[in-house]
Amino acid sequence: MRAAVWVLLVAACGDNSLARESLFTGLSGSRIKLQWYLFQDGTRQLETAAFYDTELHVRCESKPWTDGVTRCAPIADPTVFRDEACTLELGRATSTRTPKYFIGHDRIDGELRAARLLRAGDRVVEPPTQFFERRDGACVRIDEPETVAYYELPIEVDVAKLAEVWPERIDGDRLGLRILSSAEGLSAPVGYHDRALAIDCRPELRPDGTSACIPTDAVAPAHFADPYCEQRVVVATAPPPTITVNDANGCAMYHRAGSESASLLYRREGSGCVRAFLGADEHAYRVGAPLDLAPVERIVEAEPDHRLQRIAVAAGQLLTLDDRLHDTATRTDCRSYGNGELAVCVPTNAVDAAHVYANDKCGRELLVADLPRVQCSPSKFAVADGISIHAIGTPYTGALYTLDPSGQCRLRPTVSDVVPHLLGPPIPPSTFVAGVVFSER
């Protein structure tokens, strides 16, 4: 394993000073650079999900390709085929920003895998009406999701020219720090691994005030073993490593997969409980014993001139920056929402907004937030379209409609444990702390 770089952080004096430990903040490579958020109050926060490719001049993210190699690929929208032979490929833009690249995927064994990197050309004037994808070597017609625009793809880029990256790990007593590395020198902390539970995890403040490393890929049960929809089970082809179930207060709890359920299978449909059936090679697993999560320590920075305070996470001798900040004005943790250039630190319990319609012609659009009937930490804000922040208002009790992939207006299904709430107008970004994204040079 290539040696990691440890950086001493000089922080303010006081009980919460981060200077008492060596803080690992990573190292840029000669081509792939670390990125940071710089907020208006002077706070700097490491970005752990994206990097900057100085050769292509784009943000990139770690992505596995069909040839088995993981590379730092441009953050790009996917493509779609317009012909039944899957030879004519178009870029599918999901935002109004001008694209530079698109990534073509093939579906192999049910999973979409990156296969082609293509440069964006001219915008298509007349969009196609039929869409296809490659699926296990065959060209299959698909429904097309919502798309802003289509682009010609005149040039395919050799993906071998992208920077190859791979995972490494710095092991501690129980938790290991996951590192993304490259031959040209990148060494970026991207998360933790719990060796005792054999899972990847992330630090989280728990409802009882303690902090622990919670699973990043826990599965939530969507089925039941009884006709009253009370005994939860997870349907999967193999026992999932971890299962998450909310307690009576709406707080997430984590469990092992239990024994296989031999009883009949049910699911919720609206306010009712109806029969469900297993697919080929699927099994139903009960919720097993609670997991003994690895404890971690949160150290909040003491910078009196900053509204946002960085949070360090100590796991044994390992110390890294959390991907969240503490907002002293709202007295809550916040995380960065942004578009790759601008960002706003929004409370961590903010939820995603949904575009819906109030009539069966889909002519009156509404923004709603779907909130659980019981929430561990009540949400006050919702984020729409990546960066627009809205206050959550009153519950909406009328019927709601959505557009299906074919453009037809359909009644939106109701979910018994969820209540849609109307959203207010966009909140001025100055309500929160705004910032910009910058790359090391």
C-alpha cells in the first residue's frame, strides 16, 4: 500500500481544537486534484465524492467500466439509443447546463455499466420518439425518463486515457479509512470500513447523542410476512449484510439479516396490504439481531469568526474531516448542496422535493416534499433541482398526479407511511451559508 500523507491541522485553541491530532486530508495527484468547498465565512471543507481532472478540465468521479478498470470519469449524463439496432446513440441532458461529455452504458446481468465516453455535439432539433438500450448483447426498447434535451455524439473518447483509480485502506483497531488512490499521486479519504461487520460505513450522530459508524448500504424492508403488513422482511437473492428499520420515533436502527421466511409474502398498496410474490432466485429474509455499531468521536472545531464549524471524526488513531459541518446559527449539522461550481450548506435533515401536478391533465404543477408520518428529526426544508431550497409547509390532502415515461398523466400512488407537504417559494441563499467549489492546483 502506498504511504498516506498526514497533515497537521492548525486550529483555534480550546477544548474542541482539532490541533490535538494529526488530521488526514489527503493529497492531490499531478493530474487528479482534490476539491474543496470555500464558504462565505471562510470555512473550507473537503469534497469527498468528486475530483478535478486537469487534463480534461472537468470534475470527475470514481466509476467502474465494463473492462473491469475503475477510472476517474467526467461527471456526465447517460446516453440512449434511438434505433432498434443500438447503433445511433444520443446524449440525454437532464439539466439546462451545456454538456461536455456523455457516458454510454450497457446493461449486463441487470446492472448498468459504463462502456463509452462520448463528446457532446450539437443539440438535436427533433427528439426521437423511440428509445433503446443494450441489454446482455441484445437491443431492447425502453421507456424514456424525463429529459431536457438530446445531443449528437460525434466523437468517442478512448477511456484508457482517463486516470485509473483504485481503493486502498489505512487500517485502525476496528475501523479502516478508505482511500482512493492513483498512479499519479492522488490519495483521497472517501469513507470508513468496519472490519468487524465487513461493511462500509459513515460517521453519524445517533439519537441518543453518541456517534457511530453506520452502514452506507443498508437495505430497508419493502415486504411483509403477514397479511397485516406488520412483520417486515427483505426480498433479495442473498441475505443483505445490513437491514435498516425505523423505530417508534422514526429513527433508523440497523440489524443483521435473520432467517429465511417461509410464510406468504405481502406488500403495502396505498392503505391496504396485498399479496406479493417472489421472483426467480429471490428469497425473503426476516429482520435479525441489532448490529453493534463501531463508536466514533465527533470533534467540532472552535473558530469564533466562522458561522460554520468543521467536524473531525476520530476513530482510534484515525482522524479525518466529516463531510458535514455544524451551523452555529441553526444549531444543526449541514451538508453541501451544489452544482459543481456553487454550493449551499443546508441542514442534514432536509429532504428532496418532488415535481407533481394537482389535476388529471398535469397542467397545474406543485412542489411537494414526502415526509414520513413519524420523523426522528423533523425536516423543515426541502431541496429542489439540486440547489433551490424551500420551506416545508402544510400537508397536501388532495389527489396528486405525475407524468409517466410515455408522457401520460397518471394518478400518483399513495404510500401509507408518507404524507406529501406543500413547499413555499425558494428561500434566499443568504439564509444559509453559500460557497464555491475550487480545486487544488
